[in-house]
Amino acid sequence: MWSAFGRAVSGVAGGVRWYVRELTDESAYERYVAHVRRHHPDTDVPDRRTFERMRTDRQEADPRRDFRCC
């Protein structure tokens, strides 16, 4: 059985994981898939690689985003 300390550590670890995924935009694909399935149920959902390529192309085509670190 989990002790109160173990549950607290698990909760903090889950919160840190969520924060890092949001900060690095790692969760963007899951949000996109949820959006497509909710609002466009008849549309095929691209795989993650295709999604990342579309996202990169969109970012590079946007003139407001002229700063790139790499």
C-alpha cells in the first residue's frame, strides 16, 4: 500500500512531467489528435512524423517567426 509520502512524490513527479511536456511542446501532437477527432471526425489523422513536418513547415513559412536558434 502506498504511504502518504509515496503518493505525494508520485503526484509531484506527475506534475513535473506535465509541466516539462507543456514547456517543450511535446504534448502538441496529442492535443492536435484530440482536436481533429473532436472537430473533424471523418478526417484522417496524420502520424506524428507528418504532423511534426507540417508544424515545422508552418513555423518556417510564418514571417512573424523570423528568429530561429538553429
